[in-house]
Amino acid sequence: MTPADAIARRRELVVGLLLPLSRGGPAKLGRPLGRGGAEALAVLDAKPVDLDEQRFFHDRDRRAAALLPVDAAPLPSPDEWRLAAILHDLLQASNPRLGWAFGDRTGELLQSVAARLAEIPPPATLGELVGRHVTFVGVPRLVRFDVDVRYWIGERSYRGEAPPARLLAWPKLRRVQQSKSRIGAEGLCDHAGQSAGIAFRAALAELARRVPTVAPALGVDVDVRALGARGRRVFARAQALADSALGLAAPDPLR
Amino acid sequence: MLVRVVLHQARLLVPGLSLDEKGVAGGPRVAVLFASIDRLVAFLAAASQEGSFEDVLPSRDVAELVSPAGTRAAVVFADAAARLHADVLKSLATLVGGHAFTGASRHFVELRDASAPYGFDAKELSQAPTEHVFYHRTYTQGFDRARTLDLERLVLSLVPGLGRTADSRARLLLAQPGLGPVVTGYLARSGVRAEVASVELPDLGPRVLFRVEELPPRMTRLFAGLPGVESFVPDGEGFAIAEAHRHPVRLAALPRAPGRLVLVRADGPAIVVQDPTFVDLDALARVRLGAEARTGRALPPPDVLSLPLVLVPRTTPRRDVAACFVPKAELPLLRRVLYAKPTGRIAVLADGAFVVSGEGEGAAPLGTAFYRAGHGLFAPIGFDVAPQLSPEALDRALRLPPGTETFLMPDGTAVACAADDLVPVERALARGPAWAALAPAGLDWELDAPLGAPEDVEVRADDPGVFPLRGLDRP
């Protein structure tokens, strides 16, 4: 991957996933990054290159200021970029459109994610703890909306996409019934089978252990003793802010 | 004649005499007897130096006496406020050849002296049928009162003698009626603060009286020798004496009379002016000058009076360099100098630059140096501006509009530039690179938006593309 490609992929990642993680809204996933893509992102200069990336970085700064008295969050470390790429690939593994008739792309991708996750240590410094928190604070709020459509001669399921309009036409005549369901982060891959679902949950739990502040929201136990006194204080404050409008606890420095 | 009073003496012969707590004999009145009027005047002159007559001679009564033999004498009766006061009068009387007595109304015995510290008493009372009897060690003389003398009239009838010019610069000017407007205009034009009154004097007719608070010395000499104007120096409240004269009696010792002004002339009787009404000089002068201004018209200054403004070489050096003109060829060097010391203001012209330094700062040591000759005028170092005028006069001569800095060049030309064109050197030196704003509007708008409540992050099933896992874990 050339540096220009890497910059473009990083922008896709930031705009499509990391910025929605910070602000909410629909995420837009691209082609899985894999190990090569993650490494290409990790070696880039961490500074923002355009306005969208500036928004993402500014959100990080505001959330960091809500946690502890700092003006700016630490710039994303290479491991943080790797984690972002892993999350992207993990979510893409839950994409029903990834399936292939001649193989198990979901399983292959989940294996890749698990292998790469194992190479990333938990945060070793307070800066890494805060940096990962402000980047991945939205992970527990990942959802997918599925729609099951039943009509007079059959039924269809649409996962993460809207059913086509033709399928919903003449609802009374064709006795069309829609059943919408909200799938949380843990169950995003349950549709792909039991093994894929377990592997997805395991990978998500491993990811949560690399971002300790979001682990409780995902139902994952973490050893907070390893965070140290200041880390535990940040952890506790992050939990206190988990249900609030994150970042609003501190005044906007630019207002 | 007289006998000395001794200590613890029980009774005194002269009526009116009594012994005080120290045993000194004295009466309630003091009488000072003079053989002639001139001795009386000398006594008054000496007494006036001691203070006001009200203090020195309380309840005074000045009279001319005549003896049964027809000889005349002058006497001053006064209250004996204290023995010590009587002693002072005796010493003054002795000084001018008079005799001091004490008594009540008719009989007066000589005041005590060193030979009789407890005073005198009469050996026997005189039976002379006179109004007053004076007992002296050498004579006993009775006098009748010939007439009562007015002390003030007596003093003011004296002719003053020549004296030196007073240190005080306050003056009273008595002018003939025809000279009043002239003197008024002269004083007003000269900025002399004065008051003016129109007075009617006996034997003299109408006069204009000026009361000047502080007359300049040149005017003092002018008015002292100006026919038709008499100059007086105030001496005490309500009295004034002719310029360069002195009165035998200090006039300030005379009793004051509110609203009365006495002018003692050099060669005539004193003038008493009752209740002069003074008005401020400016009030009169303004009216007169205004009338003249309405009828007059401004004329251009005649050419025969004006001198061309030129630069003349100066022999002594000056160090107050306030500006410099740097020709165009030396501008790169000027830039290096100003980068080292970026102070002052600069105006860049086609053929060079003017650098004006601030107050107390030296100018750049380049080009032609200038000093500040006027408020907005600079002249080259080594030259003086001729004719030498004040800075205000130079500005007026050049008709410089406000906010203009004019530089007289050594070749005789003048260059002017607006003060606003002189910009601070610091501002002129800084030239930043071209730059563009980095989309600040959109960024601000986004950053001002609150983050809001936590929202779901919706994962959608986007198309991963063809062969999405190709090269997945390739390093």
C-alpha cells in the first residue's frame, strides 16, 4: 500500500467508523484492512490532514478534557491505529454480504482479527488508556438494525440494510409483515452461525480488554488493578460519564 | 517743681496720678510736648515706624497750645495703655527733642526716667489759670489750647521727598482723561492685569485711575516719565505715594478708612478719592478692540518686513538628532540597522526614506541627520534656520497644516509628508509570507455544535467489494 493509499484508507476509516463512534450515526465500512492496511496506518503521521480528521481529533480532545485536566488527548499511537483497523475488520466480518459460496470469509476474517488482537498489549501508560478510551468510547453503542419481511409466499431477512421497496409493495394484498430488530454489538455476527458468533464475541471481548474503559459496557471483566492509581481514577471517571453526553462534562475550549 | 516718688510713698499731690502695683506713679494719659510743629512731625514719623497710630497713640489728641506769654507749642495727648508703652513714647519724644508727661486732664508731670524710676510728683500745684499745666524738672508751664490739629490732615499736608523705586510692582496710574483709552489699550494688549476707574478730583477735574496688580519694569519706567500720567506706589491700605518718592511718615500707620484712596503726589497736595469704582480692564479693552475689529480688515504682511527662511551653517555641533533621510542607495543598509533596533517611524519616498526617531531615541546613523526645529519642522544638522524664530513662529511662517512633518533639506528645498504616512518601523519591517485560511468557517461551525447525548453507531451491511479478503494478512 502506497502512502497515498494509506492516507486515503485512514481517512475512510476515520470518517466511516471512528467519527461515527464519537458522534453517533451510521458507520460506513470499507474493504477489510487486514494486517497490511493496519500497519500502513500505524506508520503514518498521526496528525490530522483534513477537516473531518480534525473533527475526530477535536472530539478526542474534548473527551480527554472530561476525564482529566488536559487540554488535548494524546495523538493516536500505532497500536491505536491497529486497534481501529481491527475493529473495522471485526465489524466487516459481521457483514452478511461478505459471505461466499466457496469458502468462509467470515471465519477467515475473524481468525485474522483474533491473531492481530493477540499481538496488541493492553494500555501500558495513562496516555494510552486515555487515547484508546476517547477513540473507542462508542464501541458499546454499536448496533445493527435487521428487518425480517414475511409475505404471502415466503420470507426474507435483511441485516444492516433496508428491504427493497418492491418487496414491500401491495402490503395488504401480499400480506407483507415487517419485523424490525435491534442487534447489539455482541450479537452482530450471530446470524453467521454459532462458531462465528462465538468467535465474534471473543474477538470483541479481546478488543474490550485492550480498551478497558469500555469493557464494562460490553459485559467484559477487566483487571483494573493493572491500571494503577491514576488509571483507576480515569477508569472510574469514564464509567461515571458513560451514560452522559460524553465530553460535555468539560467546557468546549473553542467556544 | 518736681519731687521724685519714692518706694511705698502713700500719697501724691498731682490730681490724677496714681501708683501702680510696682509703686510707679502715673496718670491715665500721656502728653508729649513739642516746642515746634516740625518736632511733632519728626515724632509722628518715628512713631509711625513702631506701628499703626491706633496702637502707638491710642485715643490721640493733637493740639497746638499757646502759653500766657504767647509762645506756641504742639502736644500729643494719648492714653497711657501701660507704663512700658509710656516709656517708649518718652524715648521717642526725647529722640526728637520733645518732653513726655503723664497726668489725667489738666496737670501733667514728667514721665519717669532713670533718675526717678518711680516717677515724679509736683512739689506744689500751679495756680496758673490755664487749661493744662506741665511740670518739668526745669520748668512749670501752663498752656491753653489754641486749636486742635487733625493728625491725618497734618500728615497728608507734608511734601514727600525723593526716595528709591519701591520693590513692589503694584502701581496706581492716574491718567488724564484723554490718555485713558490709550493706556487701557496698551495695558490690555500687553496682557497686564489691571482695574480701571473714572474719578473726579478736586482742583484737577476728571481723571482715569488704573490699579495694576503687577506692572512690568519697562512700563514702570515708561509711566514714570510719561506726561499726563502719574504713577503711584501703594503704601498701606488706601494710600499711595508718587513713584520714586517717600513720605516722612509711614502712611500705613494712618487709620484706615474703607472705600477711601489717598494719593500723595510728588509736588502737590495729597488727593483723596472717595469710593472709586474699579472695573476689570479686560471688560473695557474687549469692547474697544471689538469695535476696531469690525471696521478693520486683515492685510497681508508687507513684503518689506518679511525675511526669507534660509539655512545658515552652524559652527557648534548639536547632538539632538531627531530624524534622518536615507537615500535610496543606502536603504538595504538602513534595513539592517532597523532590524537591529526597530524603533521610530519611517516614510519611504521615491528617492529615499525619512526615519523619525521617538522621544529620547537616537536616529539611525545614516544619510542626512535632522534636528527638530519646530513642532512639525526638521532642519539638517549643521545648519540653523534663519531668522531665528520660536518653533510656533516657524510653523506659522511655513503655514504648515496640522499633522504634517516638513524637512528642510540642505539644498534649500523642503519636503513635507503627512504624519500618518510615517508608520512605525516595526510595522514597516514585517512582511509575512502569503497565507490562506484553513477553512475556518466550517470548522468553527462544527466545533461549536455540542456532542449531544450518546447515540447508537449503526453498522450497515455495505458492499465490501470484489475479493474483499485478498491480501488480508500480507505484511
